[in-house]
Amino acid sequence: MAVSTAPASKSGLYADPREDWLAQHTEEIIDPDRPIVDPHHHLWDRGGLRYMIEEMAADIASGHNIIATVYVDCRSMYRAHGPEAFRPVGEVEFANGVAAMAASGGYGKAAICAGIVSHVNLLLGEDARPVLEAEIVAGNGRFRGIRHSAAWDADPNVAGMYATRPKGLLLDPTFRKGFACLAPLDLSFEGWLFHPQIGELTDLARAFPETKIVLDHCGGPIGIGSYAGRREEIFPVWKASIQEIAKCPNVVVKLGGLAMALLGYDFHLRPKPPTSEQAAAAWRPYIETCIEAFGPNRCMFESNFPPDKGQCSYQVIFNAFKRLAAQYSEAEKTAMFSKTATDFYKLKLA
């Protein structure tokens, strides 16, 4: 097989998945028949790290009833040539090709990449519109929106590869001109940031109430670098920000991303991977705060694979979510595991 020449994209925020380490712990699937839409995963082949349809299908086949997935921007398969602004269109073409492979039935019954979220540089201002239009065409009915990462922190030990990103991106007037192109095209925006920036996304959501926004990964609570060892101090700050942004009716939240090293838990450094009980116990305060603030109808459980695979398996991550959701009604569980994602991304499921 040809080896990808694409550069590795080491964010510094998560551990690399290790199949042999993960294989030390397997679990019976809780509530195995429950339909799940996984609204946030990536696919890539770069720097020796491969997570493509075969790897995704294998994880899905480990027991949970995944009926569909949403692919989210990770700078995969950008065009190598042509105008710089249009190179991310290649990612939509790639994800749409994967969706076609999944639709063949040859990789299981899940509609992988049923929805596609890519990237457009919104700092193009009004010139972002033709790129968005090109991605709509490339998506063949599956393209739903974009993510333009705003993750930034003054501590390079936190920010990792994001250390050179602009501070205050979401407040930038030119960025907002680009952002204004989304709603008229019926496209959504994914907010990937760190928790001290949640207020900036709140300001953006209030300025554009007609634009649908996702707060990724529970708002990116930090527990590494200069934030390490300060969980009791930081948690109420994060919680207050979550409660404030939840007042914006155009914002929904993805429940996940907590198995990245960013949160400050050391599961990836332990001799054996965590059980779903251990994972649920660590994540409970964050998940329950988000559900309480947003309500189940504006929440969706996400795998964030493969980044979250650095700390737990697909079996474990969704078992942990099912443990955390046990206290909610059947309708509320349905919302968080499938309906919110299906509705938000307007997925066309058979």
C-alpha cells in the first residue's frame, strides 16, 4: 500500500490510539439496540496515522448500533493544487467519496459520512461565499457546514499546534463578514475552542441569531499546562460559561471530546485502558452540566474518534455515555443519541 506523504497533524491535545493497549479491555454493549448517530468523527491518513473507512467500520462493528455518522473538518485530503482558498473543497470531495463507499453496504450498515462538515477560511470575508458554494456542490447533498477552529491559548503547552492561531478570531470583523455568508446558504458553524473562549462564541451567537452553531467537545475544558492541577478552581468558571452560552437558542452542544489529554486525565498513561464506569465517573460533571444547561434536545453524544481513541475504545466511550444517560427518559435518550444530530444536520436516513 502506498504510504501517505501528507504531514502529520500533531495537535498535542490527544494521545495516539494503540490497538494493542485498547484490546486489553472489552465490554458487553449496554443497550445494544439503541440507534446512534455519531455526529463527530474524523478520517485521515498522514504521518503514519491511519483512520479511514476501514478503521471506522471496524470500530462501529464492535457492538453499538451506529446508524449514521457526521464527518468533521480535520484538514484531510485538501487539494494539492489550485487557489489556496478552494483547497479545502478537496476534503468535501473525499468525505463524499467515503459516504458513497459506505452507501454500497460493503462497510456495514452505518451511513458513514451521511453529513459532512469541512472548512472554509472565514477570514476571506465575503469572498468565503464562492468557496462555500463550491463545497455545497462537492458534497452532493451531504455538506452541512464548516468549522473554522478558534482554539487559542497563551500557554503553548496548552495550545499545541494552535499556538500560532490568531487570538480573538471569533470577534474579528473580517471573520464575521465571512461568517455572515453561512445562514443565507443554510449552513452551520462548528465552534472548536478552549473554555476561556466560550464567551467569544456566545457573543458571535448573539450577533448572528439566525446561524446554527455547535459548541464542540463540551466547550474544551482545559486541564493541562498552566491549567493542570486546578480542576476545582477552573470547573465553576467553565460551568458559568456553559450556562451563559446555553441561553442562545441557536447553539447546540456536542457531549464528548473528553477522552483527549486536554482535559487533564491520564487514562492513556495507565497500564490498562479505562472501563466505561471509570470514564463515566471522570466525565459526569461535565456531561451533566451541559445537559442541564442546554436540555437533552440540544445535546448530542459524539465519539470524536480517532482523537478520543487515544484513551478509550468505541465500545467504552458509548457505554460510558449510556451510563451517563441512564437517568434520563426514553425520549431524552433518543434526542441525545440520535434525534438532535439527525435534525441539526438534516440527515437523510433510510
